[in-house]
Amino acid sequence: MKASPALRLENLSVSFGDVPAVQDLSFDLAPGATLGIVGESGSGKSISLRALMGILPSAATINNGRLWAASDEIPLSGKRVRESRRRRLAMVFQDPSAALNPVMRVGDLIAEVPRRALGRSAADSRRIALDLMRQVHLPDPERMARAYPHQLSGGQRQRIMIAAALATEPEVLLCDEPTTALDVTVQAAVLDLLAEIRAKTSLATVFVSHDLAVVSQVADDIIVMRRGEVVETGSALSVLREPREEYTQMLLNSVISLPSRDQEVSPPKELSAKGSAGLRAQGIEVRYARTDRPALAGVSLDLHPGRIHGLVGESGSGKTTLARVLTGQQHPDAGSVSLDGAELGRRRSRAQLRAVQMVFQDPHASLDPRMTIRQTLTELLKLNGLKGKAALENRCRELLDQVAMPDWALDRVPGQFSGGQRQRIAIARALAVDPQVLVADEPTSALDVSVQASVLDLMARLRDEFGLSILLISHNLAVVHEICDEVSVIHQGEIVETGLTREIFAHPSHAYTRQLIESVPRLRTEAS
């Protein structure tokens, strides 16, 4: 007799008013198996998980669908929807910083789950919490249990989230982009942890992500979604190796990945003679109060005109601190920054500030939500000395054309655009003051693979057309390998390796660089 699936979903349909968000989603998930759900933003991935978990926003309506855990049907809506999922389903969210209570110690946070959900005593709940912290390989659980979320690293916070999810001994774990914001080494550790838990407990998993390389490493089966509909489904190998649908093929073609370890790497492209560096940082040191280790310890970096220089390293390595120093937002405790041989002191002139511009990771936060794009660009153009209504209008249109955005975008506000469009607008804003250098801090980390590829193509075109120097800060080594001419690796505030990108990736000399490269997930299209 065939065993019941750990989770069965039939014809789930969810809408927001008259707008469908999910349409007729169905699947069977066997015990111990992992189902990957992939697609771009707005495809219905996260809404599907929230419907399964019974935590849809109030504006959402479930129009149809039935759900079973093992052989028991559980409601998709109603007063007891969350209670019906206890010891059945648990969820790991994308951003543990937002999901964890910032005023609770993490040990108490985990212990609260078995105490409330399972009725365990306070002493039992604390014992369970410490056991789970050991299970997810957190160091010194007794000490760490007394910490607050902000005192932990991103990877540690995600492990706390996983421990809290496991506290109800669920049959199915729902993972919503659990590794998207993590460094490659931490991401690899979290994926290994999930695989280890699945092997030990036969825990069934639904893994949602827009990163096909990650999904290819964990999933037995894959569902591809677009605009709320299932486009393609099948075994992971069949979908990734021989995709039937054009949309799936487009997603796979957009994946930026490192060459396989046994694949021959093409030689680096010819670069023009360096000459003098456009932007040069020498011996930069930065210390923060109440920390033993400096954020930056004698960092030197040259950015040459017409080149993209990658800066890679884990969270806390000093990447963003260096970006703030280069753009004049932060003063170093020692060292100097110069542009075309002229030192940029503590009080930069307006021209020097305009020359080095920053593109931030989250354009939604960096663009004024109340100002139209025309107002945002016009304000900067006026500060740059441009006058006259016609001249301002023409320059605004020219800037949007440079970042491949239509003219009608000028009369809209940032909230009316997708993430990729907002990032293009943020780049246009940086270009409005005619900079020599762009410092881009994780500009593609939260974008879908297809949008990510288009933003990288844009940056390469700006380099080639305008001779810009671009510093691309990223924890995505595949992105850096794809677009950067040169790369520097930063670890604990020090540059440990620098050189031509293809040479560094082909023959890394530092152990930390090798560790980063080995941790990058490759798109798997063959059986392991």
C-alpha cells in the first residue's frame, strides 16, 4: 500500500480583490522529499507558502483549494486555521531580523514555541531549546541562548529561525528564500544543515527561491511559477536539464553561475594599460567604538577608469565601510583617498562629492517615495548647475534613456516600479551629476535572476560608453566573475588578495578566497 504524502495540495487559488495571486496550484510532497518552487517576484511563491501556513495578509482571499497533512485534511481558512497546523507545518522566513522578536533572548524565543504550542513546562521548553541549538550547530548554546537577535550574525539568526521552526516537531518545513541574503559560506552551511535534518528526520520540505542554482542543490522536484500560474513541473533534473517551456528556458539562461570546477576557464580579456588610478585608497583604517578588531586595517585599493572592480567578502568584512569612506560618507581614522592624484580630504568640495557616487542595495529605501522620478532627477540637475525647463526635461529623458527606462516613468513615484526598475532609476540618479566613479553596494542581491542580468548588462554598458570606474560590492561571486575586470577579496578588514578576476578565480592563492569559491552553489543538471 502506497504511503500517504506528507503534504497534498489541490487547486489552491488566492486573490487580492479581483487580482489573482495563485491559480490552481497542486502538488504531492512525499516524506523526506524536497519540493522547490521557483519564479520571479510576483509569481505567487511566497503567497502560496503563506496560504499553506495560514498566515495570509487580511487583503488576500482563498477562493479554492484543499490541503492534507498525511491523511488528515486541514483547513485553509477559518478560525482554527493556525491551530490546525501545530506539529504539522512550520516555516522559516527570508529575513530572520524581521521575524525574530528583537527584545527577546533567542533561547527564550525558541523555548516559547514548545511551551505554547505543545504545552510543555518551562524547564522542558528550555531543555528543548538548548537541544535544538546544538542540533543546528550553534556554538556554546548556554551562552548564546542569553543573546538577543541583533548580537548574532545573519547565519546564526537563520539557524535560530530553523531551531524555532523545529521546536514543534513538524512533518513539513516551509522555507521562504531562507538563504537569499546570506554570504556564500553561510548559505552553504545552512543548506548543509537542512540536508542533514532531512536525512535524520525524514522531514518534508518546500523550498521557495528565485536562485535556481540553490534550488538545484536541494530539490527533488521543481514547480516553476509565473504570475500565479504553474508553468512547468517535474523532477529537478528533468526541469533543469530539458526545460519544456520558454519561460523556464529564459530563467535558466539568465542564471549567472561560476564555471564548474573541471571546466576550462577562458583567459582574461585584454585590458588597456592601467596608467594612474582614477580613485585610489591608501592605508585606510577605521575603528568603531567597543570593538576589538578594526573594521578596516590598512586597506589600499585602486579603481581604474573604464573598469569594473569587484569587492567580495562576507558580512562584517568591511565592504560597506570602505564604500562609505570612498564616497565621503565616513572619515577614516588613518589613510587617504585621492581622485586623479588630488587628495579627497575630510571636507570634500561639491565637485569632489559629485565625482564619486553611490548606488545603494535597496533602491526602495534610498529613493524618496513621495517624489516623482522627474522631481528626483530635476533636484539633482539643478544642484549640478543645469537651468531652464527645456534643458532639465531633455536631460531627465536622456538619463532614463541611458538606463533603458521609458519617458513615462518620469511622472511616477518609486512605489509604482518593480525592484529592477527602481535600481535602474537609482543608477540614473547617480549619473545625473556626471560622476567619474560609481560605488555599487550589493545592487543586485535582492533581484530576480532575469532582472539581475539586465542590471549587470546596464553597468557594463555604462563602463564601456562613459569610461566610468565602477566598484561592485557583492557577496555573489558568480556575479563578480561575470562582469568584473578586477577583483579584491576582503576578510576581517584586510584585503587578502587582488588581481585580474579570471586569474583570481582560476588560481586563488589565499585560503579564504578558495573557501569562498568552493562555497558557491553551481547549477546542478546531472544526478549526484
